[in-house]
Amino acid sequence: MSTDTTASVSTHILDTSIGRPAEGVAITLAARAGSGAAWVALGGSATDADGRCKDLPALPVGTTHVRLDFETEAYFLSKQNQQAEAQQDAPANRDSGPAGAFFPEVAITFAVEPGEHYHVPLLLNPFGYSVYRGS
């Protein structure tokens, strides 16, 4: 929850290749106070059955930048058989990369202001992703 002196962050992931939430994706949260400051890892969580991550750590006072790291490789490897059935016309997994995921991780960095809540949805598929500031 955001306060007058801190911002807050939430996220969710939709696997657009199958039209369903992406469950079980590990997410880590890091923050920094200023563009030249070092990143501080704050912890993480994983997406639930609805693709949501509702329990990310609180941001410290003075945070100006946030980074969300989504561990997508393990998700795609665990879903490989389901996705192959769901995307019959998509390129074979052999085209995804050496470990079966073209994007083994997705890092999203964004600026924050105290008192604001930032919901950052990730639209994900094996060959691309999109992100935006939600509500």
C-alpha cells in the first residue's frame, strides 16, 4: 500500500499465447533512490492461479526507480506441452532458444513517485512481451 512518502507496486501476467493467466512465475523486486544509486533487492513472490502477484515487498522511503524481474524460462519450460497443444500453428519450441525460452527473463524498470500505486501488467508469449502501466 502506498503512503504519502512511498509508492506501491503490483503486477500480473497474461500468457497471450494461450489466453490465460501465467501461474507460478517467480518475480523479484528491486528499488533504488536516484538514477545513479545501486539497486537494492527487496524480495519477491510468484504469480498465483490468476496470474497476479499481490504480496510484493513494500518500497522504502526515497524510492525513485523500481525493477521487476520476471523469471519466464521456468514458466515456459513447465508449460511447454500445454503451449504446444494450444498453439498448433506457432513456431516449434526449437525456435525459442537454447533452453526452450527465447526470453528467459524479462526485466521491467520504471520511475515512481511517492503516494502513487503502480500496477504493471505483463502480456507474455514465447516470442514477445508487452508491458504497460495499469490501474
